[in-house]
Amino acid sequence: MKRTAKAHWTGNQKEGKGDLTTQSGFLSRANYSFKTRFEGGEKGTNPEELLAAAHVGCFTMAVSFALTGF
């Protein structure tokens, strides 16, 4: 299965803002910015959080399959 996502960024690195949208629609214009990545205090996500979620999702599925003998 092939999945895609789109990212849009406006402005410079520190004051700019962007949004992320996934093909599934689960993320729809999710906010990301310098603040969400490095400072906090603003609602939104960052690349590291998305990678961490992907890794933990794969890991928990693999453990479940291993435990159930799938």
C-alpha cells in the first residue's frame, strides 16, 4: 500500500509556519512550526513526533503479532 502526505511552508525558518496533510485525511492541515519543533507553547506537531508515532505503532503491532503467533 502506498501512502502520501503533503507539506506546505510559508515564511522563513524561525517565524514561518506550515501544515501537513495525509492521504488518509487523519492529518488535515496539522500545524507545524519552529515553535512546535524547538520551543513548545504552540499547538502542533513536528517531524520527530511523527517519526516517533510511526515507530511506536510498528513496534506495538510487531509485539502483538509475536505474542499471538500471527
